[in-house]
Amino acid sequence: MATWREIEADAPQFAARVRSRFDAGTNKTMASLRRDGAPRISGTELVINNGRITLGMMPHSLKLHDVLRDPRVAIHSPTLEPPVGQPSEWAGDAKLAGVLVVTEPEPTDPPDTSSFELHVHEVVLTYIDSDNTHLVIESWHEGRGWERISRL
């Protein structure tokens, strides 16, 4: 698994675009795995700073129980709609997937908060090209690095 710092070093422009998608709003969506293996979707907030992706969870929350049992997660950026009739003006959606590693809470965190750092195995950025003709998918995968494909 990679830290955000490693992704920034390997693909800096891509990492900056992904970070801007995550910074576009407070509320992100996180998928975790329930005890029976079914997915659970929860709202979350995260911070990308100093080469790290960090987030916290309230005590006794269901998503906390999920990630303590199985730390694999996927996190989706806030979704912003494109201007009507101008899909190429859409900044796109970004997604992260990896495992959460328990960290020490920050002094400013609420009491009993559980803190985590995301170690990443996949990052994806999806948007419409400037000609409004192709869906562009940029991705970074552990062991492969950055790739770009487009689809009609």
C-alpha cells in the first residue's frame, strides 16, 4: 500500500487534481464492509495534508466497527453537477481505495475519536474531455502507477 506522499511524488499533477475533487466539499462517501461482507455506505470527512490522508470516526459507530474488523474501504469525493449542457465543465469525480491504519488522535480531535490514515492501492479520477466526446478515466494503481484511458 502507498501513502499519499508516494502518489504525489509519482504522479504530482494527477494527485493535485484528485485532491481538488476531495477538497471541493466537506462530505465524502465511504464504503466499508459489514460483518456478513455486504457493503455499507456512510458519510465521512477526510483531510489530505502533509502527504497523508487522514480521517476520524465517532465511538461506537457502525462504520468504526466495520473498519476495525476489516480495514478495506473505498471513498468517493463530493459530487458536483456540471453546468447544464456543458459536461466538459464538470470537474469530475475522484475515488480512493485502500486500507485504514489506526493512528494516534490529534490533540484537537473530540474525545474518544478513532483516527486513521488511508494507505492507498487505487486512485481514480473520471471526467468528460474538453470536446464533450469522451469519458476520461485517469488512475493510479499500486505497482502500475498512473494511467489514462478514454471511452466514447
